[in-house]
Amino acid sequence: MIHQALSSRAESRDEARAARSAESKVQRIIADFPILARPTSRGKRLVYLDSAATSQKPRCVIDALVEYYEQYNANIHRGVYEIAARATDEYERARVKVARFVGADPSEIVWVRNTTEAINLIAYSWGAQHLRAGDAILLTELEHHSDLVPWQRLAERSGAHLRFLPVDDRGIHVLDDLDALLDACKLVALGHVSNTLGTIAPISTIVSRAHAAGAIVVVDGAQGAPHLPLDVHALDADFYAFSGHKMLGPTGIGALYGKKALLETMPPFFSGGDMIRRVRYESTVFNDPPRRFEAGTGNIADAIAFGTAVEYLEKVGMTWVREHERSLTAYALERLGEFEGRGLAIYGPRDPDRISGVISFNFADIHAHDLASILDTEGVCVRAGHHCTMPLMEKMGWSATARASFYIYNTPADVDVLCTGLEKAASVFNR
Amino acid sequence: MDDFYRDYILDHYRNPRNFGTLERADVEAEDLNPLCGDEIRMQLQLDDGVVQDVRFSGKGCAISQASASMLSEMVKGMKLSDVAKLSKDTVLENVGIGISPTRMKCAMLGLRVLKSAAIGRLAAWPDEE
């Protein structure tokens, strides 16, 4: 009995110590982000809950940009002088870092501007090569416009048709008819994580059944790579696209992972300098992947700083990132749940294990834009609107939602400020 | 911004005036706010170039709906040619100060649609003229 009491006291001491150490880790992370130390114009602490739109940047990423421009600004893959060699070296080292971060080989990582460009690259290159009239392209009802519109355009050009894997009223994928939907399907494209509802897609199940049906799988990883531990080879998707700016990196740089065997057979998307091996007036021999897909001078500084960003995330640890966001989401669902009796509606899966750091909601008859404006006065940044998923909004019957999204620098205190903001909105709207 | 949501704004938001549709409209227009997807449709009934009746419909935030509602009250009895000349200041006088730049399009949507109806083509954003 005494022994039990002692050991349970020791356990609770361990738990308290673990909680304290997690808290001090988050505080150390916050200190790395200069913007989080800047108050808003109303003198409020910045409570940034819009990382699904773009993440904040740590000091080391900002420094990497400045260092390139101040110390070795030169073009890559051509100069023989010292700073050009260093620029090329850092640019290619960044590719190695990003490849390691997602579990790929560096030759499988193509630099792009962002996820949207990566998806267009696949649609124009692989899509034009393989899609014919009568073929099907399978998407899901959750897709962001960037993983929908390029496929609509490919369907128009090729005569292929689009199908949609349905989701239920909580935004969870319904797989009952998956095999029928995969009939005559050449390509499946889906988001790893829904940017509107946070739903984590059952990628492995879909990949194995798509492959069995002879389709390739493109994963829009814009909301996946920043938040979930990732090994693209284990995931076995054929393509995985992601953006640097949503994972602590700069804007204007992203990456497309593609299986080597696929990339090697694909024609270029853009053409011009740097993507060639030999050019004659009449014809050109293209370079090998990944450079075959990187025409013109790339986004050198941003690629290098993207490498710094994923190194930072590796140091933090992606398993820790996932657990931090899972527990924060659980806390937010609990706190927001306290407002449900007063007209707050929470959308999407309610299970923190099924969502990745995104909660969409509406509060009584307060329009999401009005809510976001009032939260702004408290320093709270949330997104309001259709989140670039207009078809999903229409299906669900929502004209707009407010969305809070979390990242490594958010804390339960941020959720508490959000709730204070909700109280203020209720009082402004006399609710 | 929080000062903006005064009682009369909330009253227009919750009890919009002239809300609905006309069976017979002489001129009408509709548009979306690209930022948030707010929608407004304006219909006018005319007699000798003067607005006899007006209805608006749509959905959106308190700012877009209240400013459209207030405009609808103003235009009854106005000459259509004067409706076409309304400027952003009219809306700002209606809704009062405190519209932040990020919400200006919400406030101007109703006026843009009204002016579009008056001139028979899509009018410029009043805040960009």
C-alpha cells in the first residue's frame, strides 16, 4: 500500500517533470521566432493561429537568407569562382537535407515554387503523357483548389473524367466504394491532411488499393509534411508535393518528391536553361531528373533557407511535433466545446488522433469574417472564409468558417486567448 | 474594429431592410466578394428613371449585409442616374468610421452591385475609383 502510494507519487512527479520540460521546450522554440516577440499595434501579444496558411520563420531561416545574399550571392551550376561554387554546394546540400527529411533520395527531389506548381508539373508532364479519353482521375471531396483545378484542366485537355471519393459529414473519407472508383482510374490525387478540417487521409490504404488497380498516387502534402513524421518510401505514394513556407521555410520554394523510375520517363514541364544536356539549333537532349524539371535560375536563397528550416524541424523532432499538436488540438477541442451550448459549431473529426492541428468552426450567427475581425483586436490571427475549398463548403452547406491552426510555437495559453476572443465576440454581438 | 459593430449595424445585419426578391425588376445585378465569397444581388423597379422599389438578397458578414441594407433604404426615390454616381463616401457615412482596409471590400460590395445595376455592366470597386 505504502509502496503503491510512493510509486504513484513518483509517477505524478515524473509526469509533472515531463510537462515542465515540454513547456520549457516550447518556450525555447518561441524564443527562436522574432515575430512572436513583437506586439500587435493594439499592444496585444501576437497569437498566431494561421500556420495552415503560412508558418512563421525562426531566426536561423531568416539568417540563412541574409547570409546567402551578404556572403556568397552567385548563380549556381555554372560559375567556376569561389562564391559560385559555395552557392551551388549550399543549394544542393539543401536538396539533400529536404530529401533526408522526407525519406527520399536527393535525385528524387525537384525544386518548385510551391505545392501548386508541383501538382501542375505532374499534370502537364505525366498527365499529358498518360491520360486519354475514357480514363478516370480520382480525387477526394476535401481537396484544396490547388489539388482540384489542375486536374480539371487536365481532364479538359485529355478527355479523362474526374471522380470524387466522398467524405462523411465530419469530413472523414468513406472508402466503401473505393475499388469501384478505381476502375479505369489512372491517377489518384489527394491531400495528406485537409487544410479546412484537418482530417488525416488514410494514405497507405488508398495507395495500396490504387496500385493494385494500376493507378499512380499523387499526395498533396502541403499540410502533411510540416506536421507529420514522413517517410515517402514507406508511404509508397508515387509523388508527394509540399511547400517550404508552411514548414518554417521562406515563400517561393517547395519540393516535389517523385519516384525515380517515374521521373526518369517524364518529359519536361518548363524548358530552357539548366534543364538541358546538349542543345543544337534544331533539337535538345534533356538533363536527368531532378534538373530536367528545373528550367532557369532557381530560387537559390529560398531553397538554401528551406534546407535550414527542415534541419530545425529535425532537431525539434517530428514525433514531438505531432504529439505537441495532437495534445494542443485535444485541449482546443475541449475549450471550444465549452462554447457549444452557446451556438459554437465545431466541424471536422472530433478525434485528435484523426486531425492534424486544424479546427474549423462557426459561432452562432456571427459571420466568420466578423469573428476573425474581432479576434484580430485581441491579437489572435485566424483564417476566415472558404479556405480554397469552395466545393467542400458548398457540400457541407457552410458559406464560410473560421479556422484555427497550430504549429510548434503554439501553446495552451494561445487557445485560452482564442477563447477570451470568443467571449468578446459574443459580447459585441450581444450573444 | 470592435467599435464598428454598433447596435444599428447589428440591427441591419439581423433584420435587413428590403430583403428579398422582386417579381418584376427593371434592372438588377449581382456579385461576389472575392475575399470571402459574400454574395449580394440588387433589384430595382423604376418609373421614369426614378427608383420606385428595391430588394436585395445574399449572404455574408455583418458589414456587407448591413451596408447593403442601409443602401437599399437610401435609394428609394432616387434617380437612377444619381444611383450610378454614388461614391464610397456614401457607404462610409452610412456605416460610420472604423472600417479596416481588410474589410473595405465587404463594405463596398452592396454599392458595387447597386451601381452595376444602374449602369448595366459590372461597376468598378467604389474604393478603387
